[in-house]
Amino acid sequence: MDAIPRALDGEPLTREELARETARLAGDPGLAERLTRGFGDVFKPAAFEGEPCFAPSVGQTVRFTRPDRWLGSFQLPEPQAAMAQVVRSYPSAYGPTTHERFARWFGTSSAPQAERWLRALGDDVVVVEVDGNREWMLAADVEAAAAARPQRVVRLLPAFDHYVVAAPRDDEAVLPAAHRGEVYRQNAWFSPVIAVDGAMRGTWTFERGAALDVELSPFAPLTAAERRAAEAEAQRLGEFLGAAVPLRHTPSAAGSSPACAMTLSAPRSSSAR
């Protein structure tokens, strides 16, 4: 633990470089091999102490540095203030919420402890009723949430999107139980999601080749307005990947699931490869 920040005293290091330098400083050559297997046993505790952090990658190679090397005048915050900021961030993004959901996001098995952390925010949080359930919310967000109305905002969220990872997956209004396995799959895999006003309404995929094929697999048929909004999202994806904008629709076969394929044409020389 002491050697890791010392190893990062200079330029950013790759995982293998950090392992070798840490082993050298610790005087334990065998440590290098151990440090290249998984992150949990040594590197995570060091990260919890605020030592290693990600540096700019080189291609696909991840590198590490220290916050003070990366940010210059960086100072570790006071622990209680830092904890309050972390706790506040969850209801800010996902409220209203339960302390059980917060516990899962935070990574603690103690729901009572999670509730104590939320209560420690004092007047910054309030308890509201959502469909008969008591849930936590930031007091500053209550008025805006009560006034909010559906806008039919459609987003094609990528795999492992932060919203999907931490969304209240046990809430039928967010994701019907019958389709949970299509989003939260085995081996901790998260599917790309069609989100309509925050509700998960289906999954989607895309393939890149001579053309960019975007396939939507909604859990139920989309309305015409939702379909147009999904097309706009596909357009954005195509433009980002260098594909041409025009769309060609391929209707699903009779009796199949309500899926549709959108093809965004792109020249073979396109950067969409």
C-alpha cells in the first residue's frame, strides 16, 4: 500500500509498469505477478485511500497516475464532507429512491447503514410518497419533480450506461419484470436500452460494415412519435460514426417480436468501419 503511490511519483504507468515498480519498491519481486491478476486484492484498497487514479490511455492500454500528479493542487476532502457529497449524488441523479437501492449502488450489504447515511443529510433530503411507497428525495428537487410531465424523450442508451446500471430495476414503471433478463443479463452484462422518459422500453443493437444497421427491439410497439425520436437518435449515431443520414426501414416478419431494423447507408471507405 505504501509502495503504490511512490511508484506513481513520476510519469503515468501502465498496469504492468505499475506492478513492476511497486514490486521493486516493496522489495518483493513476486508481487509483480500478483498485481497483474485482478484489481481487487491490492489496487482497490489503494484507490479507496485516494492514491491511484486513471491517467490518459495510450490506445487500448490503460495507464495510472496519482490525483495530485494529475490535478496539481488536489487536496483530499475531509471524510465526512466527502461522504455527504457521495450520498447526495445518488438521490440527485436517481431520486426518489429507497435506501435499499442506494445501498446496492454504493456497494454495501447494510441497508440500515445506507438509511443512516441518507438521514445524515438532514434537511437536504425529504421522504416523499411514490405509488404508496416512502422514498428519499433531495428537498431542492421536489417542486420540479411534482411539476414534471411526460415529454416522450427517447434515448438509445449504450451498453453499461450509468443510468441503466443504477436505475431502480425492481420498479415496474421503469422496467417490466418480464423483461428484466433482457436488460440485466448473465455475467453482469447490461444491454443497450431504448429509454422513453426514463422508462426502459426495449433494447437495441447496431452493426458496422459497408452500412450501419441499427435494430430496435421494443418490448411493445412504439408510437409514431417515439419511432421518429428513435430514428433521430439513430441519425445521431450514424453521424458520429461517419455514416450517411438516409434511413431504410426493414419491417419485422409477421408474427415476430415488434422489432425493426434501420439501415444508415455509408460508403465502404467510411470511418464507420
